[in-house]
Amino acid sequence: MTDFLLELRSEEIPARMQARAREDLSKLFTAELAKAGIATSAIVTYATPRRLTLIARNLPLETAAVSEETKGPKTSAPPQALEGFLRKTGLTREQLIDRNGTLFAVTEKPGRATAAVLADAIPAIVRAFPWPKSMRWGDASASTESLRWVRPLQGIVALLGEEIVPFEIAGIASGAATLGHRFHHPYQITIGGAHDYVEKLRACHVIVDHDERATLIRDHAREAAMQAGLELIEDEGLVAENAGLTEWPIPLLGQFDPAFLDVPPEVIQLTARVNQKYFVCRGADGKLANAFVCTANIAAHDGGAKIVEGNRKVLAARLSDAKFFYDTDLNTKLDDLRPKLEKIVFHEKLGTVADKVDRVAKLARWLVEEGIITSAPSPLRGEGGGEGLPSSATPGTAPHPNPLPAGEREQLATQADRAARLAKADLVTGMVGEFPELQGLMGGYYAAAQGEHPAVATAIRDHYKPVGQGDDVPTDPVTVAVSLADKLDTIVAFFAIGEKPTGSKDPFALRRAALGLVRLVISANLRFSLRRSIYHAGHHFKLASDLRGEEVLDFFADRLKVQQREAGVRHDLIDAVFALGGEDDLVRLLARVHALQAFVTTEDGANLLAGYKRAANILKKEAPSAPSPPRGEGRGEGQPSSAAPGTAPHPAPLPAGEREQETLSYTPEPAEAALMTALDSAEPRATAAIEREDFAAAMAALASLRAPIDAFFDSVIVNDSDPAKRSARLALLERVRAAVHNVADFSKIEG
């Protein structure tokens, strides 16, 4: 067993491609050797700007001999079939083996030297390598058959143990020599094998391990900032990029003109990061400092002074451009930029950005006027105090329990309308044209500088949030109104024109918008009917089709499952609550789901679920053919199976169980009577708990049914030969199912 080293040296490999290239090299190498029957146990890959390397440990020196068997025709087959099989295998009739009337060709393949396998495999890997972008070069590039590589390939090291594996690719012969650092050691190095590769290159100022270079950059950049009394602003993406740009990284601290600090700090950081790959620092006061950290690729004799000065000049030029854009933009009011949005097409079927702005502004105002957005969120009853929904509210349609006075509501609505109408104006500014990543943010700065209300400026700045899973969720009411309206309009608009996500394709980022909307609703504890809001947002597009509206609602349900699954909530429990129908208040729905999850993980919950499924299975099998008892006999005036979720039982002079016992034509067995009595107690308690949105109490009420249900199934024969008994007992099980369905559709719960 021995190790194999492969180094593919080229001109600079883009930093963004290096990690994927390492993975692809490992996969292709493993696949090629598997074809020859060689298993690869431990593979290590490295990448620097100038080389892509693989080390495979413990390869055998030769492959094992293998016997291949090919099934042929029957011995009774026509001669033509036999002749075709012989041509295919290259054997004679005498060399075939007859097994129970079927012919087989058995071919013995001797083992091959691993070096020979590698000599065939590496050229195949190089020619099939899936670079995102590649090129041809030199005279050979005139032919489309010439080698393509990310940048011109310059050298190949291929050593099995200490022996060269000989092959040639596009005129480049494999060998044992490579080059060190471009400046510190631009000479040939002879590699002895995989065992000394890393250290020999380190001695020549090349650190081949990307993770080691990243750690060095991270630690030394922090240290350089600390020595200047500053704090490095962490940026792991920038660490990885600099590690991909250098083979011998040396972080250096420099300073720029403090006059540039008049520009918003995000602009400075983005300018330094995107254009120059520099880190920035903050001072002891927490504000951005006029300092940067660049990463050199050499250890300069002057300690890097000239390198820092050169980088300072380049950064100064970039910051001058940024300051010019910023100062120029400040001279134009956001209001004056709005007409330009009429010339930007949002989507050919949805009009211009100005059209979208108008829709979002009206929707944001509506959200406030309807009491969905107020100055303070309301806690769910039973979840942190507060009143939640009034007991008379129907699901998803309740107004805010503490509505704002008319004057305050109108002020909030006016601010939301104003913020929405200015939110997209910065799209036509010079700064956002240069840095699209700053949209929204720059609008917030310009609005504040131009005297807009602070809540309006904040809403303009943050209305795209939350963008990703780790992004902050806005809490200011004006921001929430505009952000919610913007996302809801985008989702409904694209569904209205049939542009919904399919499979892995989501060109308009609707899934991200839906997740952002869900996070906004949950974070602000917004109590409203999502269905009604969807249809209100859709009236601009004549979204009268129930199908389209329900598609949007189902889409939100799927996104809610994704979001909650990441939070540790089971998707089947969300299905169980959604299946009730009519529940589109996301805050209340999740409160019900969380209570359900806590319940089904208990012993009582698990046993009740088992009892419910047993009852449901019996009803599914027997109820269609069972005679239905007259109203008031067996089912009584209590909760009918078709009762809407959350509705109270019809009032009756006696509890349902007592009426059942009075009207039965037989004396119920003790366990049967006990279950009726338990239902008499549990049903109203569960219903009352649901009305006050105390779902934990509703689950506790259901838990009281566990023992009576177990006892019923242990001692009572449901499928009795007496039709009256059978009918009444099936009705009793239907009543159990209805009581459980008052909380959730347990048929959707797995387990």
C-alpha cells in the first residue's frame, strides 16, 4: 500500500472556484479508480491560487484479478443468436459454459498495476473536469478538441510512492517538479512524494492548506487591528476569499483619510470589501474607524509599508467615487426620483416599479386601517398574558384587541403610505446603481437627511428585511406594515400571473419572501386572516379565482412547515391543524401546533392518539354500513361530527352522555357509560379552552379521555350482533373523533 500525489499547477484559479474544484477532483478520482476496482479510503485535497492538489492514502500497488460473467442465449437458441454472442465476447463455442441449458461467457481479467490505472485515469479526469468557466490557450486553442482548463495548465506532478506515474496531457508531461511562491521562490522544487509535499512547499513560501491560510489571515488581521487600538469587523466570506487569493498571506493595517467617514459606514465597508477585498475596523466607540486591513501575498522587506501605501491610494480613489455618488444623491429629493420608477419595468405582466409602489402603499395603509398593524403587538392569550382574540371572534377575523384611537391610526397609516411610496426611489440613485446591495439602506439615509419622519426613514431602510434566515426582523410598526405589504404583493402578484415556484426553480425568490413574511407575522404577533389579506392584495390582479387564492395559502403553509421544521416542529402537526380548515391566523395556528407537539410527546398524548386511530379505523371500516341513529339517539344534541372547529356544542337540557343513556334501548356497559360521562366533561372544557385560545388546557381536557377510551376498547364489543348496540357504539366513537377534531385532525399525525 502506498500514497499517491497529484498536483495540477496552472495560472491563477479564481478564489470562488477553489472549494468546489477540490470536491470535484475528489469525486472524479474516486469514480475513475472504482472503475478499475480500486477503493479509495482517505483522500485529502488542497487548493491555492496556482495549484489544485490531491493526496490519496494507502492505494494498492496493483488491482486484484477479477472474473466477469456474461449471460448468453439458451443452448436451444437459433444459430444466429449464438454467433452474435460469440462476436460480442470474442470467445469460441467451446469456451462457453453450459448451466442448465443457458450459455455463459466467463472472462478472467488479470490484475493491473495501479500506476497504469492512474496513467489512464488522470488524463480522463482533467479532460472531464467541470469548471464553471474554462478556456483554451496557445496554438492548440484553434481546435475545439484542445484541452480546456480554468486557466492555462502549466505543470503536473504525479507520484505513486516515490515513482512518477508517466502520462501526458496537451503536451504537458507528468513529473516530480513544481514551483514555489511566485516571488519568494520562483524555482523548481523536486517533490519526493506525498509524505513531503506540504512541508517542502511551506519551505518555499506556499501554504497549500486553505483552512490554514484562512486561520492565519483571521488571527493576524485581528492582531493588527488590536495593536492599533481597534476591533476588526469580522467577515468570514472575506477571510475565505483572501485565503483563495494568496499562497503566503500577510495581513497589513493601513489608514485612509478620516474625511471619508462622512459617507455612511456601510458604503465604506462595501467599497473596501467588494472592490479591494479589505477588512475594515471599528474604534472603541463602536463606530467605523478610518482603518483597513489588506492581505498581501509576500513578506516585504520594509514590513509592508509600500504595499499599504499603494493600497491606501487605490482605496482613496474608490472612496472618492463613493463620496461623489453620495453627495450627488443627497442633492435630489426622493420625491423627485419617483417619476423615474415609471420607466423601470417590474415585470412585463405586472407593470412598472411605480405600479408596484402604488400597490404596496395602498396595501400598507390597509393593514394599518384594518387594525392588523398597530403601535404594539398583542400577545396570544395564554402565551404571555394579554387578551388575545375576544371569545366571540371567528378564526382569523378578529380586530386588534387594543385598537389605536382614530387619530393615531390615521397617523400610522399615513406614515406607512409615505414610506411605501418612497421605499423604491433609491433604485435610481447613483449609489445604488454602483452598489445594488445597498438598496433600501441608502433610501433610509437619504430620507433621514431630507427631513422625513424617523419612522418613515427606518421603514425605507429596513423594508426588505428579513432577507435571510439570520437577518434581523423589523419591529417598528411602520416598517412592519411596509415590509409585510411589499412581500405579500410580490407573492400574490406572481401567483396571479401563474409564475409560481416549481421544483428547485424560484426565479422571483417567492419562497424567500414567504419565509420573511412568516417571520414578520410571528415576531410581531400579528393577528389577522391571511386568506382575507391574500384576496385583498389580489384584487389589483382580479384574483377572483378561489383556486389561485388557495394556492397562495397552501404556498404559505408549505413555507411555514419549512420554517417551523428548522425550529424543531414536526410538519405532520402543522398538517393536523391546517386540516381543520378555516385556520389562517398564523400566530394562533402555531400556538395550537406547539401545544399539540407538547401533548403528543407525553404518554397520555401517545395513548390518546392510539385510541383515536383505533376508533377512526373502526368508523372507516364499519360506519358506512352501520345504521345511523336518530338525532338525539346515540349522538344526542352534542357536538356533531361535522361541527366546525372551535364551535361550542348545541345547548341541551341534559349532557349528551346522560341523554344517550336515557334514549338507548339497552343498558350501557360500565366502560361505555364511563366514556359517555368523560365526554360530557371533556367536550365543553376543550371547547371553552379553544375559545379562549388556551390550547394547552384543551389538550389537558382531551387527555382525560385516555383512560375511558382504553377501558372502552378493552371491555366493550363495538361490532355487536345487536344492531342497536352496534349503531350506538359507533356513534359514541364518532363523538370521540369529533371531540378530538375540535383541537386538530389527529388522522394527519404520524405514529
